[in-house]
Amino acid sequence: MARRKRAETESFTVSFLDVASCGFGAMIILLMIVKPADPTMIEVSEVPSDASVNELQEQLFEIRGETRILNRDLNAKHEQLSSLTERIARLRRDLSDIEGRYQTSSQLSDETTDEFGKLSIARQTLTAEMQRLLANVAAPENNAIGGVPVDSEYIIFIIDTSGSMYNTPGNWNKMLEVIDNTLDVYPEVKGIQVMNDMGDYMFNTYRGEWIPDTAGRRQQIIQTLRTWNPYSNSSPVEGVTRAINTFYSPDKKISIYVLGDDFQPGGSIQDVLQTIDRINVEDANGDRLVRIHGIGFPTIFSGPRRFQQSVYRYSTLMREITSRNGGTFVGLNDFQ
């Protein structure tokens, strides 16, 4: 009985060792069959340094600054475009208005154009003093310069010193020639004065006073006029009214010569006439305080036709002023 139990125990023991050996061997075989490989890295994540962060922030701030500048420039362009659009619309309205006025005044303009180059005589009675001065001097035929009589004792030149008068080639020299000829025809006067159409004096030392009539003073007037170019608004009203208010005296015979080339559309002809009528009133005999003559220069006719309306306006204005104030208007047809 004891032998049988020992045999059974030995048999079980061998079988367990076989199983264990086979299992261990299988594991070894599996490890040998499977090929070992390195682990695969999915992605390497790098954490930026502080320097990189600062650099990125600076780039961000720079981009934001450039964006603000571009937005500001864009807004400025939009505002400029809006301003230009409004200006174009305004210019179109002005052009339409000018065209309408030109059509209505075409007949008057044609009549004014026909008057250029024609001379007319404004008669003025000589005073006893002027007759004495002219007695021993060989005066030109008709005692006139450009159709304007030269029988006054005091003369005032009111000159348009605007850019169109001063900067047009040949025009300013023609104006100097007209004044020089006028002074030559007057043999002797008691006083001279030169102002621009704004009422500014050419010689401040003679502000509000008459310039003595001497050969040296006449030469100085012409020399100073060559470079005299104060601001002008191309309207004679300021100069004429200041001349009358300052120099009129009942015992003086005064003639004012207005020299210009245009009267801008912004001014009112009727307002100018009414202003001068209030200043240069009539006396008991129906005569004005001073006589006003006008000389027109064809400056604007050398440019585009669209600017020539201001010449017609000046001619209309001066013809009416000289007619109301005992003078004459002469329109020159060239610079020769």
C-alpha cells in the first residue's frame, strides 16, 4: 500500500515539471520569435524660451501699430475723396451758373468787345489855373491820352496789382507805358498820388498827402512801379472810395484813373456802383466831387475763353462808373 502511494506521487511530480518546463520554454521561444523595436516618438514638444516670447510680442505690437497707421491713412483717403466729391459738385454748380449768366449777357459782351480799341472824349472845363499852366506848353492834340482829357490839377492812379496784371508778360510794361505817357501829357499838376485798388499807398511817406510834381518824383514813380506788387482782390471799390474820402476838396479839380484788367465773378457790379455813388455825390450843378476814368487791359484775352467773363464784367463795371462820374473808359486791344 505504501509503495502504491509513492508511485502515484512521483508520477504527479514528473508531470508538473514537464508542464512547467514546456511553459517556460514556450515563453522563451515567443521572446525569440518577436523582433524587438525601439519605441516610436509621436511628437516632440518644445517649450519656447522667454526671449522667443518677447520677440513674438514685439512683432505683434509692431503689426498692431502698422494696422493703426494703415487704418488712419485709409480714413484720411476716404475724407479726401469725400471732400473732392463735394468740390466737384460745387464746381459743376458754379460752371452751370456761369454758363447761364454768359448766355444772358452774350449780347452785352459782344457790345463790350466791339468797344475795345475805340476812343471817346470826355469833355471837362479847364480851370483858370490849368489854362495858365497849359498856355506855354505844347500839349498833344485834343489834350488827351488814350481818349481821356488831361485837364485836371490833381491826378490819382488806382492800379490793379493782382497776379493777372503783374505776372502776364508784356502787360505790366504796357501799364507802365500808359502811366508814363499820362504823366508826360500832363505838363504840370499840383499833386500826384499812386494807390492800388485795395487803397494801399505806393509811398507811405506821402500817406494821405499829395506827392509833389517834380521830374525826380515822376521818375521815382515809374521806377518803383516796376517791382510794386501788393495784394489785390481785383476790385477798384476800396481804392476809389479811399481816394475820394481822403483827397476830395471843393477847391481842387481831381481826376482818378483806374487801371485794371478784370472784375471777378464773386463781386457785385451793382454793389460797387452804389458804394461809389454814396461817396462821390453830385453837387448843386449835378457834377460829381471827382472825375473817374478807366483803362482796361486785355490780359485775360491771352488765356482760355472760360476766364474771359471777368473781362466783360470789368468793362461793364468801368463803363458804368465812368459814365456816372463824368469820365470815360478806354479798352486797350493789345499790349503794343
